[in-house]
Amino acid sequence: MRKISAGNRAFLLLGTMSALVTPELVFAQDAPAAGSGGLEEIVVTARKREENLQSAPLSVAAFSGDALEKSGIDEFSEIASRVPGFTFNPDNVSEPNIFLRGIGTDIESAASNPAIGFFLNDVYLSRAQGTAIELFDLERVEIVRGPQGTLYGKNVVGGAINFITRKPTDEFRAGAEAGIGNYGSFDVKANVSGKLGEGLSGSLAATARHHDGYARNTFTGNDVEDLDAYGVMAQLRYQPDDRLDILLTGDLTRRRGGGKWIDIQTPSTHNIPFVNPDHRRGPNNIDGSQDADLGGVHLSVDYDAGVGTITSVTAYREARFQSRNNDAGSFIDFTKMIYDTNGRIDFGAIDHSLFNDDYYINDKDEKAKSFSQDLRFRSDFDGPFNLLAGLYYQHESVDRTEIADYIFVEYYAQGKEIAQTRLKSDTWAAFVEGTFDITDTLGVTAGIRYTKDRKRFGVYRETIGDFLGADFADENGNFTRAFSASARQSWDAWTPSLNLHWQPAKDVYLYGLVSKGYKSGGWNGENATNPGEARVAYDPEYAWNYEVGAKTTWLDNRLRFNLTGFWTEYKDLQTQQFVIFDPNLPADNVISNAGKARVKGIELETALVPVDGLTLFANYTYMDAKITGDLISTELQYDPSCFCSVPVPTNLKGNILRRSPKNSFSVGGDLTVPVSSRINAFLRADYNWTDDFFFDNENSARTLQKSVGVLNGSIGVTTDDDKWEFRIWAKNLTNELYESGKSDVIGSVLVSYNPPRTYGATIRWKY
């Protein structure tokens, strides 16, 4: 009989115990303390007002800060993986792929915007800040699904994620946490909050964490995908009386990480000798890097004017993202190269079988600055009518440089391309939303927002050596090695919403919602080959969302059952697309407009407390996401008439939108059992399953991610007052190897992977 190691015994023990209960998804509810007798009330501010989750007439998922701590969630990717229908690809720190309800975009060019908006205490986080920020001392995280065109401040056409921090109060609060695990991981967190003087309180939270690389570069002998991350947040709150509340917040995040590991999953015939036997180990010319520095200062003021509350949120933020990666996924032995008298590779003299298809070092450097001002009034009138109205302004500047250093052996090409894109944008918006209570149980909310975006865009393109795409041309159509261009344009839109909500019984809440979303246009720029092409903008994106929902509570608040149905029609959907501009060269990845797209589905969320000390969760999403208008893609096909490959256009109308699984679900449970008068033992776990989906709009079988389920769990003890907790935890317990990114390049399928199995122990104290 094969001997089982101590580590594997621990996994078997945890896995066996996890199977005894439905695994926990620490999702929309806090697990109640042992003996509490029911589910706790959840307060959300998804509509810019405090209200019970069960009476908020929209589809919103909320993670409490306590639930995040108990689950050991450190990254936004771990939150996204627990939300059915949410896919997130963190391959590049400056260009995360985030898709919710089938909608999302890359943000490669400085002029492009994400479809999913991130906010920190209602402040818009531009570019990739929302996925890179350290998760500080949070009260909760809210994920609002679907277009949010009325109340949210910037291009929110696919959904909104709001990180909400714990505000300091006069009550003293403190906590600390420390943990260690495999891959040399450790993390420490601490926070303290309390009264500083009469009417003055403050808080300070800090975090530091590290893990070694999940992959190994055998050429350099170094780890890849390692991480060092640090964060600090300070808050100062002044409340001189019951009418005025001033909160000053400052946060900083610093991340230093190794490059993303790229694996040749399916090789071209030429690349077969260069496939690594181990998916996470092999030679690469560079280790790469993924670095981020970001932070900001926010000033929030709430003033009770008697007839309502005036809120002002002023914020300034800066961010810098730097990444370097060998996107080819393998190693080129330069010692076997032969060079001509000019120091360039002599492709005719080398043995091509000794080298893989390509070498592609991608350096990206992006700086972003933003200033925003949000001013709104929420009334508190006596009577059936109340309103919320406001003004919004944001200025954003982005400077982005991408340098590609490449060798394509089979194309006899060696060179370097430089693309610098710059953006200065201004957004103005005004909105009003009114709520009228027709009866004590029936009401209607209607709102409208006017948004105007003005963008000024500039691009500089230069090539050294052989062109990667078509030759560059200047303003007069003459050949050139470098050119620059600039453009400016404005877009605007009216985005209304109408919401009918009815409470026919105490524990039943029904609603119907119609809303419009909008996202401004932009420019690709980085892929342009002449000034005229660089000035061509892609169109704004619009969406009409139709949604009905039922939120119910049963069995004396022991069962929560929420069901949402949605149908969203998109016009000029902005989507990333590979397009071949030159049949002799690889395809370019650009943002294109799909004439129309449609996403429809249902979302089910449940929570149950069958007995005191046991909470069960189940959440499911069905989604049908398709391209319903014209979207032209090109691919190379062999033409016998010329004995060559030619680009052939294909209309992708009818295809499934990329990163849109038809079915996905999460199930989970939290079992707490008293073992003495002061000590409780607990078992927590969650299982998250995603159906097959495509990484591209072409729906190629080569870019299909097969269905995958990921199990996370923990076991430990806690004091009955919840001041102390010790847990042993594991993430991706079954060590599933599944993709976070996938692309088909020159006949090879290149992939990156989500983290492998990680495990460790954590001790937590709070007061």
C-alpha cells in the first residue's frame, strides 16, 4: 500500500469533514452566531441609500467584512470566483478581464473604459485599480449586476462593485490576524479604531502578505507568479453634532509580483518540441513582473439639512501599473542564433527547427490620475414622495506605453514596436430619481441621468526592424518608421430607469426594473498603422435592461429565497477581437463594435438555517449570452489558387459571447458546534462550479474552457465571544488545473492558469 504523507492526510481529513455538510459560500449573508435562531439582516447602499437587502429592488450580492475575514479572502479574484456568472482574468495587472452577466471589456488602449465599474466608498476607481487594491478593513463588498445608468458615476454598463470600508466611531475597535501557508506564504493584518477627541474619531488599517511563485522558470532558476503586497488605509471622522459628518480617507497599495506563467497547452506542429512536460515549470527567457502602486485621498461630507441630506464626495487618485511578460510561453536559445554583419538574425542561415514559433516580450507602463466630485441631495419629506438628485464630474488622465520586442522565426521577422497612447477625459453628469409610494405596499421609482464625456486622445507609434503589422504611413501616405496623431470627440447620453416595487406580504418583496446603460466610445490607437487609422473611433455602447425579481423570507427568517430574471439588449457592444490586417503577419487584438448582443437569464440565491449553528447557501445563474448583430472577424485560410493563406472574413452573428458560461453555481455551509462553555468548533467550505465557456467570440473549440469546480474549506475553533479564532484552511483543495486566460496564436494555444492548491493556518483576534 502506498504511504500517505502528512500533508495529504490533512487534505483527506479536511475533505472528508467538508463532505459532511453542504459547503459554505460566504456570499450574500453573514453566518449567524451559534444559537441566534435565524439569518441576520443585511444592509446595502447599492441605491445610494441604506436599505435592507431584501427590500432593495435590484439584483445585488453583498459580502460582509466578517465573512471575507472568515473565508480568508485576500484578492478580488477570490470574490469573483464565488459569484455565479462572474468571470475574472487577472493575467495582466494593467488589463484585467472582468465579465459579469456576459459583459466586459479589456482596457488596453488609454482611451478605452471597462464595462464593470469599481468604487471605493462611492469613489470611482479608474483603470485597473479596483482589481489591484488591497482589501482593507471592509464593512462589506456590494456587487450590483447589470447596467446602472442612473446613480453610478462613470460608464457603468455591465455592473458595479463597491468596496465599503468600516467607518471609525467613538467605540474602540481593534483586530489583528497572522497566517502562514505553503508556497512560503505569510500575511499579517491589523486595524485599530476609536475616539480621538470630542466629536473626532479615527482608524488605521494595514496589511502585508507574500507568497512564492506558483510556477518555476528553469532557465533563470527563479519563481514566477510570486507576490509581495502591502497596503495601508487611514480614516479621520469629525462629527461635531448630529447634523454634520465629515470623513477623510487615505489609502495606499503597493504590489510587486512576478510575471504570469504562460504555457503552450496545444502546440502547433512546429512547437511540439518546445512544450513543457510540467504545466507550471519550464524554461523562459525572462521571469517577468507585475507591479502596481495606487492610492488616493477622499473627503466625504454628509449634512442633514432638515428636509434631507446633502452629500459631497471629493476624491483624487493616482495609479501606476507596470508589467513585463514573455507572452510566447517558451524559451529561445539565442546561443544558437546566427547573425548577419548588421547584428540582426540571419533567418536564412539558422536551423528553424531549433526555435519555437515566436518570442514576444511585452513591456507595459501605465500612469493614471483622476479627480472626481460627486454632489447629491437625498430628501426626507413627510409624505409619499421623496427624491435623490445630484451632479457628478470626473477628470482623468492616462499615459500608457507598450513596447513589444519580438522574433517570429517562421515569418522571418525581428523587431520592436513602441505604442504610446495618452488620454485626457472629462465627464459631467446630472441625475434625479424620485420615489412615490402609491400605497403602503406599492411604490414606483423613476430616474434619469444625463452624461457627457469629452475625450482628447493622442498616439505615437514607432517600429524598429521588421514590421509586426502592415507598413506605417504618414499623413501623405508615404512610408515611415514613426508617426503621431491626435483626436478629440464628445459623446453624451440620457439613461432613464423605471422601477415598480410591491410588498404583498411582510416577507415578500417583488419588483420590475427597466434601465438603460451607456459607455462612451474610444480609440484603439496601439494597433494603428497610420494617423488616419489612429483617429478612427469605435462607437459608444448602449444597453436596455429588463429585470424582474422576487425576494422572500420564510420559516421565521430561517430561509431566504431570491429569484431574478433579466433580459439585456446591447447595441454597439464593445468587444475585444483578433483581426488580421496583413496575411503575412499574426492577427491584431483590437476593440470592435458588435452591432447587437443579447444576454438573458435567471439568478437564484438562497440561504437556510435548518438548526442553530448550521447555515447553508446555494446560488445559481443561468445565462444565455449571444451576438445578435454583425461582428466581423478574419482568419487565415489556405487558397489553392495562389498557393497561399489569405484572410477570410467571418460574421460572428449568432455566436456565444466570450467568457459567458451558461450555467454556474455556488453551494456552501457553515457548521458551528459548541465543544465547551467558551469554545466552539467550526467547519466552513464553499464549492464553486462554472460551465464550459469560450475565451473568444469565434467560439473556437481550441479556446474552450471546460467546466470546472473549485472547493475551498477551513476547520478551526473560536471563542464564543468571537474574539479569538484559529483555523486551518485550503483553497482549490482538489488542486484543479484550470485556465484564467487562453488565446490561439500562430497555431498554438497559449494559456495561463489560476492558482494551484494552497493551504495554511491563520490566527485572528479582534476586540
